Amino acid sequence: MTKTVFIGALAVAGLTAGIASAATLDDVKARGSLKCGSNEGLAGFAAPDANGNWEGFDVSLCRAIAAAVLGDGQAVEFVPLTSQTRFTALAAGEVDVLVRNSTWTFTRDTDLALDFPAINYYDGQGFMVPRALGVSSAAELDGATVCIQTGTTTELNLADYFRANGISYEPVPVATNAEGQQQYLAGACDVYTTDISGLAATRATFEAPGDHVILPEVVSKEPLGPAVRHGDNAWGDIVRWTTHALVAAEEYGVTKANVAELAAAPTDNPEVNRLLGTEGELGAMIGLDADWAVKVLSVAGNYGEIFEANIGESTAVGLARGLNAQWTDGGLMYGGPFR
Amino acid sequence: MADISDHPRETFRISMLLYDARYRSLTIQVVAAMLIMLFLAQLVDNTVTNLAVLGKDISFSFLWSTAGYDINQQIIPFTSQDTHARAALVGILNTLLVAVLGCILATVIGVFAGVLRLSKNWLVARVMTFYVECMRNTPLLIWILIVFAVMTEATPQPRDFREGGTAAMVFADSVAVTNRGVFIPRPIWADGSGIVVAFLILSIIGIFVLRYVARKRQEDTGQQLPVLRLSLAMLIVPVTLAFFAVGRPITLEYPELGGFNFEGGLQVRNSFIALWLALSLYTSAFIAEIVRSGILAVSKGQTEAAFALGMQPNRTMQLIILPQALRVIIPPLISQFLNLTKNSSLALAVGYMDARSTLGGITVNQTGRELEGILLLGIFYLITSLIISSAMNFYNSGVKLKER
Ligand SMILES: N[C@@H](CCC(=O)N[C@@H](CS)C(=O)NCC(=O)O)C(=O)O
């Protein structure tokens, strides 16, 4: 009898432990920290610095979410994930949110039961080759050996692109960006292919970045953004509107430097007031404090500031805003209306 | 007898299930079986419920959808438009390839190392001890990565083979060792190749017949035939004659430097070489120990008796020691073969596209069918292991001690 009870208890325990709790927000608050699935190390996007502090473009979004929910941008536990393990880890509840250069696709959104609440970088897949190879277009890559990270959209796009153009290639599968970089630099593959932002970030860490060129072809659409589990809409809303707050703040000129001042008293701009919580009750509607966006913007500033500090043209990665400029500047970054 | 029937027949009471030693063990077994079933049922139910909560069902239909990715090493043709099932098959064949070649190489090296470790030559015995201990006491993954690192970092790139480059092909310009693999000549089979192959097969059958005849003759008359020389002649002469008679149907295609890489010939990829060598070297150390203990298990008296009869040392080994040692060697050898096959799933570390990397890797990843994919992978390894062990058990029943 006692044995049956014991087994029953075990099964119930297994059941409850197994279900990724639907209320991620409560979990995060109870835990006091946000578990953020991140890269294993991609300069400019997510990498630990010399002191072990994670920093980068994706890292800043994790910190912004932590600031919105917990009021502390440092209350983040980073969980490095490979491209192969990331979605399983998210689905199993090992991380609360995944910010890892992940492309929003139909299959991932539906069949994998994930949600991509927002896009924080519009990207596309490209090719990098050593300058010495003398290749100037992807169409000349017939017969080339190509390093690809497995478990990515990259490997599927690659197969499609070469088949559509009727040229052949030899794929060399690698598990991580670091492995791909090592193989590429050793010359075990002629070409390295991934999202162009990833290529630029990888190249920035080379000893002689100038010896490598990124070919002009962009062979896919890669809208990259944070991912959460499908079904927890309240949590999805928080991730979505945190991202939008960063983007909208840039549009309205709210920066890390002036946010405290703007939040001190209502300004002439009602949109800014609602964003910063000096007017209306937007925070309460998603279960956060009224000044949640102030905390978000106090961590690393708005979208534009985060971009410039980590991957912008003044950094080693050196990416232009391009598609990721504000819509007012002809880009695709369009912060939702805060009302 | 009468004594027993004198007792009044006891009536069965429920409490006897617990207190009567005759029934107790049965009771315990039934209860344990029920608990295990309950636990398994819970586990399955739990999994299904949790998947449902995540919005996922269990379905194997993904196997028939387009894979969408490419695989470099293919024994059967494969394109990205083929199904996931076919991708799994390509991976399975790659696993079997490395497992079979690994078992063969591991056995050869293992037998050598095991026998040499017993050598009377101090240096040889010590070197072999060193080899065995080094291999056995380091994780396999390290060896795979070491061999792979050597293969990719210490070998030249294809472009170094260009005019004025630092590297050159070996074996009369027929083999190129590069950091992408070793390129070797590939046989091209033209019309009439079948005849040559048929001759080869006939010769091999002939050799077995010859051995049988020679053995019979020795048992009957005591005379020995020069079996080795005759076998070699039978293997080479007819095939060569047939080859030229049909007009040299089999030619070799040599690898040649193309735009980015060597083209033509056969590419033996570094990932394959690294996995194959590391698996073989690692397992050979265990096999060496098995062989050594097998030989030591044959009592010294057997050798002495053979010497007393005037037998040569090598024939003593061949006819007296090894047949007896095999009985001790085969059973643990089976488990080494099983280990090697299962260890081949470390292929992932060097990007070798085995069943783990295709079915259990990319397919699982692109379709999000972790449970189904890993389940199928488990079933594949289970079936393979069962086949290997039943085949080896069959062989074992041939060599094992027949008690009459
Ligand atoms: N956007 C693609 C590719 C994502 C990806 O894996 N990107 C690479 C390079 S941009 C990366 O982040 N690698 C870092 C690592 O391996 O830790 C996807 O979602 O499938």
C-alpha cells in the first residue's frame, strides 16, 4: 500500500515537474531572476567579457526584459545554447525566453509550438570567403566546400540556394559558431555561411578581418527575434512590448541619459508619458510596475543606443543600420503605439 | 508417500499468500510486476499529457516529408528533396560503414597488440603495455578530437597543391592528403567488369575448397600442401588473366585539382577517418587485453605438450593455443563490437553524418520531433546490437567447447 502511494506521489511529482508552467511571469518573479537562452559566444550579440559579464545586442534585450519584470537588469541567468539544443531547452522550460539570433519561421511558430513576439534584427543569409580565393559572387561557388551550423535555417536555405542555381557544394556540418570559425580559418572549408550579422560578428574576431569578404548575395530572409513558449500569452506580451519600448523610445528621443528626467514629470508628448508611466496605466495592464519602461531604458538605453554600442558602425562588428533603421528613416523598425 | 496423504488437505486461505513460504515469492513477483507496469504506464501517460500541454502530438509522419538538407557522405544517392526517412537511411548506412570497418581494424590491431604484449622481447612488450594503457584510460571523445585536429590542422589545404604550392600528391600522383580528407583513385566499372568480379568470387570459393582438401589430406596421410602459396596463386592468376582477356574493363579515375577542391577520385573525409581510426585504436586496446587473457587462460601444459611432440612454436599457437583461447576470447569480444557500434554515435563531434547526426540530429532539430526521432534512433541501435550479438553467438557456438 505504502509503495503504491509512493509510486503515485512520484508520478504526480513527475507530472508537475514536467509541465513547463504556463505562468512564466510568476515563475520569474518567484525566482528573482530571468533565465535567458543565449549564444555560446558571438561577438557583439552575446559573449561574456573578461570578467564573465555577458554583453551584446541580444544580451541587452535579456537585461531589458529582466528590468521590466524584476526592476534589475543584472538579474539574468544566461544559459548558453547551441543551435541544436535551443528550442528543446525553451520548450522544456529550461529558459524563460530565448534570445539567440533565432529566425522567426512558419514551422517554428506553429509546429514547434513557439512564439516570436517581436523582431529585433532583420537579417539575411550570406557567404564569407577568404579574399585570396578571388570570388566575387556566390554564383561562382560551384564545387565549393561550405561550413554550416546544423539545426539552423541556414542549412535549409543553403540547400535551396545551390539547388535553385544548379550548382553543387560539399557541406561540412559544424555544431557551433566557434567550431565553424576554426574549420574555416584552417581552410577545411572554402566558405562560411550564416546570417550576415553573424558573419560580420565572426569576422570581427579574426586576426586579419580584411582578408575575408562577405559576398553581395543575400539568399534568405532572417527576421531574428526573441522566442517564448506558445500558449503563455501574458509572458509573450511582456517580451513583445519590452522590445517595442526600446524601439519606440528611439523614435521619441528617449535615451538612457534623459529617461530619468523625462519620467520625473509628465511632458508635452502624451505618447512618451504613457510609455514612461507618468500618464495612464499601461504597466498594470501587463502586470508590471507603472515605470517598467523607465527601468528598461535605464539599463542600456533605447534600441538605437544598444545597436550602436554593440554592433554599430563604430564597433569592430561594424554593421550599418540598413533594414534595422527606424521606419521614419526608411527602415523596418516600427515601435507599436503605446496607448 | 503414504505419510503425505495422511495429512488432512489444507484449505487455501488468503493470508497464506503472505505467510506461506510456498506462495510468498509468487506474491512478491506479481506485486512487483504490477508496480513496474503501473510505473511504465504512468511514464507513457505522463509524456503524452505533457506533450499535449506543450501543444505537441506524437506522430511519425515527418519521416515522409522533404528533408531539405544535404548530406556530404552518401552511400546511396541523396538530395535535399528526398524524405527524412531516406536521410535516416543514409545516416544508418554511414553508421554501419564505420562500425564494420572499425570492428575489422580494431580486431586486427587488438590481436597484434595482445599477442605482442606477451612477447619475450622486453621492449616490444613494454611498448604494447604503454599503448594499451594509454588508449584504455583516456576518453574516446578525446581521441576522436585529437585525430580530427591532426587531420585538419596538420595537413595542407587543396589550394597548396597548385603550381608552386607547398604540397604534393603521393603514390605517383594518385593520392592527395588534404585537410578535407584523403582523395584516392576510384575504380570505374565498364562493361565486362562483371566477368572479372565473377572470377574473383570463384577463386575465393576455390581457395576454401583447397583448404578443405589440404586439411583432409593432412588428416589422412599426414602430408602438407603449400596452402598459402597455392591460395595466393589462385587468387591472383585467374583474375589477372580474365582482366586482360576481357580488355581491361576496370580503370581508375584519379583525383585532380579543380576550382576549389580535388575533383574525381574518391574522397575519404576527415570526419570519417578521425572517427574510424579513433574508434579502432580505442577498442583495439580492450581487444588486446581480451586476447592476452584468452591466451594466458590456456594452460602452459598445452604448450609444453605440443613442444614435446616436436611442434613448431607458430604451429603450436595456430593449432593448439588459439583454438582454445578463442573460447575465452569470443564472448567479451562481442561486447567490444557492440561498444564500438554504439560509440560511433560520437560522430557528431566531428560532423560525421551517421544515424545520430541525421535522424537524431538535423531531422529532430528541423522537425521538432525529439521524442519520435530519438525513439527511432534507440530502436535502430537496439536492433543493430541484437543482430551483431546473435551473429557472434552463432560463431561462438561453433568454436566453443563441445562437451560430449
Ligand atoms: N538565424 C538562424 C541561425 C542562427 C545561428 O545559429 N546563428 C549563428 C551565427 S549568426 C550563431 O548564433 N552562432 C553562435 C553559437 O554557435 O554559439 C536560425 O535561427 O536558425
